[in-house]
Amino acid sequence: MKTMNNAVKRVSLAAIFATAVVGMAIASPSKASEIENDTLAQHTAQLNEQVMQNEQQYELKLEKKLTQQVAKAESQYVAQICQQYDLPYDNETSTCRR
């Protein structure tokens, strides 16, 4: 959770707030009815699920971007080696040709 975008942060804060509200409702049952408690618990569960999904989507997005960056760097490195040894570079296979 080191690198979260604003949407994920907002949903995380909403989930924390909802959890706190449920905690307060449970702590003072005279003020909150059983139906309200159930509704708040369901809402909290939904928000927690949404937070998990958003975090997974964000991690997948970052992983895809990193994979592309690594592939590009590897390709450039191999192209440099090919150039050092005066070998033609094949873009499709990212290898030197003889």
C-alpha cells in the first residue's frame, strides 16, 4: 500500500470510517437498532471488498508497467551488445543475428 492513487486512498478512508461507525454502533446498542447495525456491517464489508479490488487492480497495473519497462531495458541492452560486436539486431526476437 506504499503507492496508492487518490481513488484507492479515498475508498480506504471510507472503509475505515465505515468500520469506525459500525464499532460505535455496536458499542452503543441503545442508540442503534439491529437493522442499522446490519446495514452498516454490510456497507463496511462492501467497502472493504472494493478496497481490495482497487488495490489488486492498481498492483496489476504497476506490475504490467514494470514488466514493459524491464522488457524495453533488456531489449536496449541486447541491442547495445549487438552493436559492440557489429552484429545486426533482430527487433522481433530481441537477439543478435549472425
